[in-house]
Amino acid sequence: TVWAVSSGSGIHADESVLVVTHSDGGNAVEENGFIGLLELARDAAETPHDRTIVFVLVAGHLRIPAVTAHGQATTAWLHAHPEWWSPAADGRTAVAGLVIEHLGAKHRRDDDPSDRSAMCPQDGGRLRSSRMPSGPIRWGSSTRLAPRL
């Protein structure tokens, strides 16, 4: 696992934003979150920002049984570094988290099997890429966060 911190310079510098990705994808779409993470880190290094940003590239997927009893590589990092996210550990207060993965994935749609132009040999003609970028998936883990998405 590799991680870096870009310290905030504003009144919220004691708050942190965690930006996380993983390094165990099986193909180019699943193994490219580091590209987004590095670009955000480059921007953070060049542009002053209010909050502290913590960039974490975990060695393994976000969930891998060999890493912790909880089965999450990110959890292992969080347990090792509470100073970057937990005020209970005399650390910063994490106010947001961003997981970056699967950049460039294409949207898939169900096609009418009677439409021969929609056939895609590798999936039996039932599914086909719409050639449109996949939209973002937003998920809120609390009743306070979900409405903001």
C-alpha cells in the first residue's frame, strides 16, 4: 500500500478527504483507478486547497480476506493510520471519501434478440455496449449523506 498527504491550507485543514483506489484488477478497466488518483494528487500538489487530502493506493482490492479479519485492504490502512481520519485518535476528521475505480467502463444495455444488428458474438447477442461511458454510481452510507448525492 502506498499513500501520500497533501496538507490543507485553509480553515478546514484539520478535516480530511480520503481518496482511495486498489491495485488488483483483472483488466485495464478494473486496474486504472490509480490514473485518477495520481491526477487528483498532481492537482492537489499544484493548487492550494482548504482541507487535507489523503491519497491511498491499497495493495489488493478494497476487499481481500487475507488482509484483515474484516476482509478489506482499506480497513487495514484505516486501522494503521487513524491520525488521518479519526478525531478519537487525536487525528483529523474525515469529512468525505472517494473511491476511484473502473474508469472508462462502457454502459451495457439489453438488446432485442430479434434485432440482428444488436448481436454481439461474445455474449450471445443479448447484451451490447451502448458505446456510452458508464454513469457514476453514488452511494450514501448514512441518512445524512445519501440526500447530498
